[in-house]
Amino acid sequence: MKRFLMLFAGSLTMALMLASCSLDNDPKVNFDIDFVAADSVSIPAYFKRGQSYPFTIYYKRPDDCHFDNGFYATRSGNTITIAIQNIVLANTQCNPVQSTASDVATFNFQCPFEAVDHYTFKFYKSQDTYGQDQFIEVTVPVGP
């Protein structure tokens, strides 16, 4: 019986030790999603239905904690709002980007066959002093 109690006590101690240890010792990377201001855009002056068009968007990363994460795009009628989306590392020492050269992102637009007569694109630029979003707006006519 004494041997059984010692074996049981040893097993219980081992089980408690394992239960109190975390196997997840990797530090977590915390991040946020942020929209980065477009400085300028280059898009075609005219679209043909059924064709695909690349848009070139120039922007600057504010610091070395911002990393490209594609685009946020939404459509309402014939207005398409586009923002450059970045992942921003949180709880990290960030340094300003030293380069004066713009970063470049390419957004591909497929003009549908059932397209309207024009599209208005709104590229996120910044917020004004009142917190209102500002955009670079470009209207492009669509033909056959």
C-alpha cells in the first residue's frame, strides 16, 4: 500500500507540474491594420469594357514598423474607394523611414462588360484637422 501511495503521489505531482507549464513559449507579435496615405496615382484616362488595368499608387511608409498588406477596396454604385493597407507592429521601437523615394503599390482593376459609363475612384489620402477622410478623386470614362 505504501508503494501504491508513493506511485500515486509521484504521478499526481508530475501531472500538476505538466499542467502548470505552458508549451506556448513563443512571444506573440501584436499588430494593427492601418491605412497609409496615397501621395499620387497613375491610372488610365479611359477604360474599355472587359479589359484589366493596373493602377500605380505612390505612397510613403511612415516608419519601419509598417508593412504592405494589400488594399482595402469598396464599391458603392460607380464609386470605388481604395486605400493602401499596412500591418503595423505594435509595442515595438519604430524608426522613421530614411528614404525619400516613394513606395509603389499596384492595384489591378477589371472593367466589367456590364460597366457603367464612368467610374469614380477615391484613393485615401489623409484626414483633415477635423478627422474627415480626404481622397484623391479620379473619374474615368468607360467605352465599348
